[in-house]
Amino acid sequence: MNLRQIEVFRAVMLAGSVTDAARSLHVSQPGISRMLSHIELQLGLRLFERRKGRLLATPEAQALFAEVEQVYRGVARIDDCAQALKDGKMLTLRVLCSPSTGLDMVPRALTALGEEFPSARIYFEVLLAREMVKRLAAHEADVAISTLAIDDPLLSSRPIGQWTLAGVFPRGHALEARRTLAPADILKERMISFSPDTPQGRIIADWCVQHRLQPDARVEVRAGQSACAMAAAGAGVAIVDDLTARGCMTDRLSFRPIRNAPSFDIFAVTNENFAASLLANRFVAHAQTALRQLKKERA
């Protein structure tokens, strides 16, 4: 039996007559009668007895109908599953991100995603780039937001925004009077620097070399949040990425953009061998929106 034959047979069983079955399917009564005759001929079974204008289902028809109903219940479950997937139910998203994007940008994006898909389960972890690569390559995460370019044949990266450098300093510092900072403005201050083996340390060191500037570094840290905490405590001034500067803003810390500072891409990274889910795509869209909002609010 093909799907159309199954549909006609079921309609007759449910309606109890050819007339009512034809009405429910919006077809002619003779068409239903011909289809029933063809089904019986094809199966070599008598499915109905005609008595005084009524159709009586045979035991064979009853047995066949029970199987047909199982098929229809399965189709209904498929429809329910498809709708649940569309609504984000039954779905999970495993998100990784760089420390600077984990302060504000990614939490905003995940909050918006949770509001759009309230039944979805979300797992979120902040990791360094090398750990993100391992997790994504092993398919232990679905998507990562990275402030560093990731070169791995198993992974696919696409830019979704940019970050740049900013100067952070204690509230009330003289630099607060300026709208933007020149490199010399900040590097003549007592500096909080990054270890030279960190990505931030290498970026800032290269930038200082380009400007022929030698920072007066008294304190060395390995993370942007540590630099901001030290600056807020009055230990000096630091150059950090603007995502960290914006994410660490408090009543004890100020920041200003640095003029002509280099810009770097922010990447959404996924495993090349797996198609992105609806949740992953929507998360990336929310991440882009969150970045725009963050930069607009704390310009």
C-alpha cells in the first residue's frame, strides 16, 4: 500500500462510510470506492462488507487498521519532535569562549539565547585558546568565541567583530580628563605589564616597538582581569583589550580608547566536520548583537 491508499483506508475506517470519508478528504465518493476496490484487489483481501448501504470492516481490516494507526502515531511524534527542535526543546549548546569575551559579551549573548529558547540547555565555559582547540576538535563543544585566530585543519573560523586596545587606570586619575589616549600618554605612566609569553604581552610589546616606546613596568601579570584589578587598586596603568576594559568597569576603574591602536578580529569557531545547529547559529547572531551593544553602552 502506498501513502495515498493508507490515507483513504484510514479515512474510511474512521468515518464508517464512503460518503463521510470522501467528505473528509475533499474528494468524490466514486473515487473513494474505486480506491477501496483497488486496495482489496492489490492485497488479495476483503476489507469491507457492504450491508444495507453500510460498510462493515472485516477482521483483516481491523488488524490492518491497528498497524496503520501505529504509523500515524509515529508521524505525529515526528511532527512533535520537529516542532520541539524548532522551539529549542530537546537541544543543548556547549559554548566555550576566551576570558575577555566571557566577562560580558558572551553572557549577554547566552542570556538572549535563553530567552529565545527557554527550554534549551546551555553549557558555558571560559578557556584559553589551546584548550578550546582540543575541545572543539574532539567535538566536546559546539562553538567557541575566540579573540585569537585559530589555525587548525579540523576547525572553521569566521570573524564576527573586532577588539582593540584600551588604557585602564584608577578612577580620578589625570588620564580620565581625556576622551582618548595617545600611546605616549599612557606609556609614560607607571605601567602594569603582561608576561612576554602571553598573547597580550606579545601584542603590546610589538605595538610598543612600532611606536619606539619603552614602558616603565613595575608589576607583571598574566591576565587582563588581573591587570584591571591592579589598576583599580592604584598599582598603575595598564593596556588591555577593550573587551576586558569594558567588562571590568567599576566605580574604582576607568578606561579610555587608545588612538590608532591596532584592531583584531573576534572569531566564532566550530568543528569543520559537523554542521552548526539552530542554537549555535542563533548564539553567534546574539554574540554579534551583544558586542555592538557593549561598545555602544561603554564608549
